[in-house]
Amino acid sequence: GFPGCIGIVDGSLIWLADMPRVNGMAYFCRKKFYALVIQAVCNHHSIFTLYEMGWPGSVHDVTIFKQLHIWKEKEKHFWDYEYLLADKGEYDLTNDAAKAERRTSWNFRLSHLRIAIEHAFGRLKGRFCAL
């Protein structure tokens, strides 16, 4: 798979029944409802290893991630060869046929790894249906 990858990061929206009274429009998300964001990291077994929640629904995942202690103090949490995968990860290749095939292979492997975070959020929301 992905040597050095120690987790997968993603965000999910928690639906709010009403607009919050303070800064209410900040909670209006891209999916057209009021929400909180939960951002989490899980391992390849779909087990959460870190989470951050309570951000308004309009805040982008990258903005939240860059406020986390694991981003601000990377040297305390990661060896030089370790990293997290996120939903916007890309493999920078040009368009020739061999590289296009490698890109397809990369995307296939990445999608299979990223499904771990989707399963983790699915189990969380299945167990706590109010989420």
C-alpha cells in the first residue's frame, strides 16, 4: 500500500435542527443545511485515532486540519517518513500513457485505503443515529 501512512483524515457534517443564534450563517454548509463539522483521523482498521468537532459547517476541512496540534506541531507527532492521507491527495504525473496507468493504479489503491475513514464515520453515525 502506502509505506509511512499512519492514518486517513476526513471530515463529516453533523446536521443541526435550527440555525444557531450566534454566527448562525457560518453553520450553513455546502449541502444547504446547518451543521457542525467533525474531522477525524482513523487507521487502516477504521479505528478513530484523533477527532476534532464543533466547527461551523461552512469551514473547510483544510482550515480545520491546519488548526490541529498534529499539524502545528508535526515534529512531535510524526517521524520524517510518516504522513496522513486526506481526500484531496493527488499524485502529480504528466499525461503520457505509462504515467496515466500509474495514476489509475494510484487512485485505485488510494480509494481502497480512504474507504476506511468512510466506514468509520458510517459506523459512528449508525450507532448514534442523531448524528
